[in-house]
Amino acid sequence: MSDIPALLREYVADELRGVYTVSMVVVESVDDGSRRCTVSFKRDEDVIVDDVPIASVFASADGYGEIVPVEQGDEGFVLHTKEPLDDLLVQRGHQDVGYEQRQFAPQDAVFFPCVWNEQDTIPDHDPGEYLVAHADSVVRIKPDGRVELAGATGQTLSIDPDASETTVTHPAGPTLRLHAGGIDVEGRVTVGDPDATTSVAVQDHTHEVTLSDGTTATTTSPNEGGTDTQIS
């Protein structure tokens, strides 16, 4: 029996491997200084590609974006380019690299982290919410512009632009609200050592005030005696 069909299939499979443009990979090491990494193909750990640029929205050059932590063992995809990547990264804007389109070379790749695996736990989040979680701290940016920052100990900071209000809370302490009308505090507020009293000096102040009829009047602070107030 002829082996021609099997040889043809093997030949086609080999050719197709040369036109794949996306490969799933595992991170082997990271150079944070250059934001590049070394990866291995998930389907073949013996295929190693080094010096792979990590994709970033900072590439927009407007000064805004984020640095995504990438560590050994993270998984993602590399996107292979048809032209030599080193030539494409020399400068911004259009340029003629002087090469015809070709089958990709493994080293001409950009790493895109990361992807959800079935073993990963997806954190609770609202639709349209931008969530950043790192080192047990969580930042949530709501679709309406509200911002919430929560620490590992339960401390939270929230900013509500519509209400022009900033709220700071602590699970074992007071709630502090800063808004256009002033500062509101709920709970106990302690200044200094909670087991001791602290002297707060209140000085006399004199001000001249111009009244509506054009005359002037002199006012002084309520604490005319200049005594200290004890706060605990």
C-alpha cells in the first residue's frame, strides 16, 4: 500500500506549523527592566523563545497605562509577526522594513498576558467594572467613575466624583467623610496616646470686621482667658 497519502498529510501539517500566528506559552523568566520575557510553548516545553516584548497599553505613548505583573509560570499568548520584530520596534510610525511577507519566525513574537484557566478563581466584580488586584489590595473603578481602594486589613478609601465626596473607613475605627460642606466623622477619634490627655493651646485672636453700614467692629476668640483644653 502506498504511503503517499500519509506523506502528504505530514507535509501539509509541517507547512501549517509555519503559518500559525498565535501560540500559547508559559513564562520562564522576566526582565522587568526591559519589560521582556522568555517563554516556552505550552505544547512543547523544549521550544524556548527569549527576549519577547510584553504587550502594554503604554505603547500609546500618551503617558497613561498600567504595568501588569508578569512572573515565572504565568501563561498567555505570543503573537508572531510576519516581519522581523526588531526592525519594527526601532521607531514609531509607518516604515518600510524592506522584507517580503514570510512565514513567521518563532523569535518574532509579542507576549500577551494572561488568560483564565479552569483552575483560576475569578474575583467578584460588577459588569463594566475595572478591577486591579495585587498583594491582597484591590482597586475598583466603577462605570460611573467611582473609585474604591481596599487593603488587606479592611481599610477602604472611596471617591465619589458625583457627590464630591471622599470616604475613609477602618473596620476598628471611625468613618471619615470629606465633602464640599466640610468633614464628617463617625465613631471615636483619638489624638495621641489614648490613655493620656493632650493639651491643646487655644490662643486669643482679634479681628476687625467691616459691617454692612461701613462701620468697623472688633471681635475676639471665645476663649478670652487663653486656657488649655484637654483632649483624650
